[in-house]
Amino acid sequence: MGLSGVRRSRDLELVFVDVSISDNTQQELARLGAHGVRVFLVDGLDSVTTRMGRDDVHVLGVKEGDLAAGIVAKLPPPEAVEETDSLT
């Protein structure tokens, strides 16, 4: 959770980036797509992070595993995601 945490993490499968984050940081995180990470630009990430006790987080990463697999199963396939929804 958080930009620093995502930067340090390995084996990420998904990254959700709040639209409020800077363009440079969005571009930095979009480059994770070259490593197979699906990166999504979302409006209102705070609705998720506040429930986790963090209202200051604008980047959320999900590592490979059961949680990521469950989320991916509910997402449309990459080719069906509009460019505006996905940074990759």
C-alpha cells in the first residue's frame, strides 16, 4: 500500500493508481506493465484505502496470489479495458 510500498514490492500482479497522483508518477507506474503488471487509473481509491485505515494512500498494489486471482477474475480481459481506464 502506498507509492513507496509499491516501488519496493516484487511479484505484483495489479496496481491501482488514484487519478489525483502526478502525471510523472502515473508514467512511472505504467512502466510496470512491461513486467506483466496490470495498472489501472481509478477515481476514488480512497473508498478502499480508508476502510484499511489509510486515507492518505493513492497507490495500491496487489501481489500475485489468491487475492489477485480473485480480483483478476472479476476484471474484464486486458483487451476489453479502455485506454482511459488502464495505464498499460
